[in-house]
Amino acid sequence: MTTRDVLLSIQDLHVWFELRRFGFGHAGYVKAVDGVTFDLHYGETIAIVGESGCGKTSLMKTILGINKPTRGKVIFDNKDISAFHAEDLRLYRSKIGYVQQDPFGALAPFMNIQRILEEPLIINGIKDPAERERRVRKVMEEVRLSPPDDFLHKYPHMLSGGQQQRVVIARAIILEPQLVVADEPVSMLDASVRVEILKLLRGLQEKYKLAVIYITHDLSTVRYFSERVFVMYAGNVVEKAPVNSIVHNPKHPYTQALMDATSDPDADNALKYRELPAGEPPSLVNPPSGCRFHPRCPQRIENLCDVEEPQDLQADDHLVACWLYK
Amino acid sequence: MPTENLLSIKDLVLHFNTQKGPVQAVDGVFFDLGYKEAVVVLGESGCGKSSLAKALLRLLPRNVSKYGGQVYLEGNEIMGMDEEQFRQNIRWVRMSLVPQAAMNSLNPVLKVGDQVAEPMIVHHGVKKEEAYNQAAKMFQHVGVPVDFLDRYAFELSGGMRQRVAIAMALVTAPALVILDEPTSALDVLTQANIFNVLKRLKKELEVSFVLITHDIATSSELADRVAVMYAGQIVEVSDAHRFFSEPLHPYSRMLMASVPRLRANVEPEFITGQPPSLLNPPKGCRFASRCPKRFAKCTEEPPVANVDGIQVKCWLYTS
């Protein structure tokens, strides 16, 4: 195994949710993920950026084996996860850690920290309590909840937001996974804590050579964390590029709009209006024909963008789903 | 009293009773705000920002143990007014609020038009049609199509609901609107759109804003002045241009350094430790335990120093 072997391969993934009329009649599909393809290598970090409702959470849940793909495949370590059954799925889930967005909501309020962190070990058959406690203490040191004795018997509500998020991270890595999926891990935290948690995650990633999928809507944090960035819009990945290249030279008009809308602290911001695409993201039940961004796109080409769906096109080191780069 | 300021707050205090003792949520807040200006109140969660909004509008819960200080709005002292005077002349007449998570605070069983028109009927005693016309005018100002007046909250997207909440605060033409985290639950593009709307309103309607937020980067979109809050107290009041280029208080500096930047290649730093409990805040400077520049004097309460018009509550700046 070299670090450039493929760990996770997503192939033409579609996740559709059926809409029902009066509980049974078919009324179309919500096409939450509609044709996503990418490879993730061992030890690689990628960021998936997009607005709410663009399908990033559905994509993540499919990778975690919670949603079933409608079409396409999720291949983890050369095995198709849709073929997994109970025991395989449990083993698979022990190899992926999941860091939730809202730490307080993700921790059971009636369990103390020791119990929360032991749970994955119990499920995965570590029967010796002393061994479990040793591993719980070790992982708490890793996430700098130290000394562990101060925290082991506390309940989640006794901890600050940053500490709660550390517990969630500890739980995600306690089984020594190969992949961690972090769904907006810092969006609920304060500015001063946010950076601390991101640095902690990056430190763990480097130490254990973890592959990380970092899901966020905040472009300003991606460059501290990921090698590649995928931008999602209305169920499609519209741009894939290395992080520095996307920050300095976004290609897709939607990525450009996202960049333009992101502020850096600067008093001059108050003096000017921002140029933004009009309208709102489309319905995923009945997405626009052709390019899904075309109704809002300032650079659209008539009779092309509204008719034909754009292919992934190579532009420098970007892959862009946009006709401008043909 | 000086009348060149729209709002002038002096030593505002709001403490709550709890089982464990009084929580000093707002403890000596001061700042001034001119006409047609926006001040940003920056602070981490739990520093008393939202309590400050409640204290200004007198939307107080029952467990208040101490509430005092002076607030001058358009030259009039409003803290001394009795409840009825305050309701009739101040709240939603001269000063209104866009509450936190405003888009989820709309009434689900009333049409949004009715909700936006209601303050006009209550406070200005106008007829329903006239109130509706005014509501329609406000919808245009905030960029919601006028035919949305007949819709219910669930038929609108998050950004649209937020605009409706802003329209509701503006319908009675107040001089001051307090915005409590107006964009924290919104997407990047929607957020930028709301700030465009607020900037335009500031110009067109000549309204002032108090913007309460923890998001430093987006707060610069609207700020003329900045007030930094820490553990219930104001630690720095500054002009936006000077603040965003070089803040003075050690806490403000560290807060600025913790902002991830999209365009500049600087590694963000974090502040170690946690803000103190407001139940029993430390004597002296409340930031001292986390401050890299603390020295012997920091165990005493720091005075507010004036550095070229910037007010800083820190011993470093006393000569």
C-alpha cells in the first residue's frame, strides 16, 4: 500500500429520494446527488464546498452507508459497500470516523464521557474493561482533553462547545479509522475555538495519515485543511481543483461567486456592494435543463448552457463542468 | 446631554438571578453611535451580546436581579421611562430588533404581510390598508417581491424569511435597528445578499444599526464603528478602519488573528483557555488569565483609556 493508492472511489453516484403523494402515489424524485465521481487516496484530505441543499450531506451519508445509492457505486478499499451486510457494514463503519456538525446534538446527554468513548469499543468487541479504559485515556490525550480524569465522569452539558467537539473527534478516531468524514466540524463554534479545532484535526490527520473528507460551506477555512477542493452545486460537482489553485484562480462562475461573497475582515468592505448572482439554488426535484447554474450565471452562453449538460473539462489543473472552458 | 449622537450608552448593567448566584451578563457596557452609522458588537458566545440587545429594548426575563445605567436615544434618557412610556414611544417606534434566528421566529399561521403590517397598526394606529401599503413598501426596500405579502413563512426560503424579519423591524421607520446575528444561519451567497440589503437600507432609509455578531469577517461589511465585548464588558470601542487594520486591546488582537482569511496567506492563531464564568468573574481585568501581555497591575480593574479617540479598557494604554 502506498499513499497514492485509492482508498475510496465514488463512481457516477446518484442518490435520489422518492417523493410520494398521499403516502403512496409516485410524485418524482429529489435528486440530492446526481452523478458524482471522484477518487480519494490514502492519507489525502479533500474539502467538499457548497451551500445548504446542494447534496453534500446526502453524499456524505451515502459514503457512511446510511443512504443507499440509487445508481453508481461507492468502493472502499476495493470493495463495493452496497454489497455489504450487517457484519461487513459494522466492520466498514469501524474504518470510517464521523465528526458531526453539532457536537452537543451528537453526544448522548445521559452518558458520561467515558461511556461515550467506550461505546465504539464495546460494539467492536473489546471486552476487557481495562483495555477499553486504556484506549479511552490514550485518545483523550490525543485530542488534548487532559488530564483525562477531569473529564471521564463528566456529562456533555458540563463541557464547553470546543471540548464537546473534542469528544466527538475522539470518538471518531478511537477505532483508528482510515477515513474521517467531518461534516462542518467547526461551524457551530466560536471564532477563537474554530482554529484550535481545525489545527487539532490537521495534527491528527498528519500523525495518523488519515484520509479526511471535510465538508463545509466556508471557503476561508479550506486552505488550512485540504489538498483538493470539490465545489458542489445542486447535486453536481461543478469544479475540482487543488486548494491553492482554486483560491487564487476559480474557474467555474459559481465558484467565483462563492469566492466573491466571502469576506475578509477589512473596513473597506462596508463601502462597496458585492456583485452576486441573482436568485436562489434550484429545486432538486426538477432541476434546470443543461447546466444547473445557467439561470443565475452571468456568463451563460445562450442555446448551449440551457440545453446541454456540461461535461467535465480540463482547464489548467482544474476539472470544470462549464462550457466556458471548451 | 450631547445630541449629536443617536445612541449613547453609559455603564449599562444587566444581571440575572440563578440558583448559583447572579450572572453578570452585561456589566458596564458603554459606547456611542452617531446618526446613519452602524456599530458592530463583536464577541464570543456567552459574552453577553444578546443580553445587551435585550437590555436596550427592555425585553427582560423575570429573573433580572440588577438593571441600570443610562441610555440616551436621540438625546432622551430612556432608562428612566416607565414601562408604558417605553412601549408607546421607544420600542418598535424609535428602536426595533431583528432577533437571533429571526427567520424561524415568524408566526407560522399568519401571512407574512400581516406580521409585517402589525407594528404599524399597533403603534401608529393606522388602518389595515395603509399598514399593508407600508408593508409592501418595506418589502420592496428589502428585496422581497410584493406578492409574497400573502404567503406564509414556510413558503419562503431562509434568505427571504430573514428579509421579512428585517422588513418587520423597519416598517415603523425607527431610527435604530438592533440586528442580533442576522446571518449566522444563512449560506455564503445569501449572507452577502443580506449585507447588500442592509448597506442599501442604511443609505436609503437613513437608519442606524447595532449589529451583534461573532463573525468578524462578515461584520466588516457593515461596520462604521466596532465595540468588542468580553465577559460582559466592553474592552474596546474603535473606528472600523483603525480596528480592522490594527486593533489595540490584546483580546481584540488575538480575535483578529484567529480569523481564517481567504485571500491572505497567514496562519490563524487561536486563543488558549476559556472565557471566565459570568457567575463569578475574576477581579481586575477579566481577560488577564488568557492575556500574553499581563503584568502585575492586571489584578486591578483596568480603567478605560482614550488613545486618539479609541477607547480601550486595558492597563497597557494608561500613561
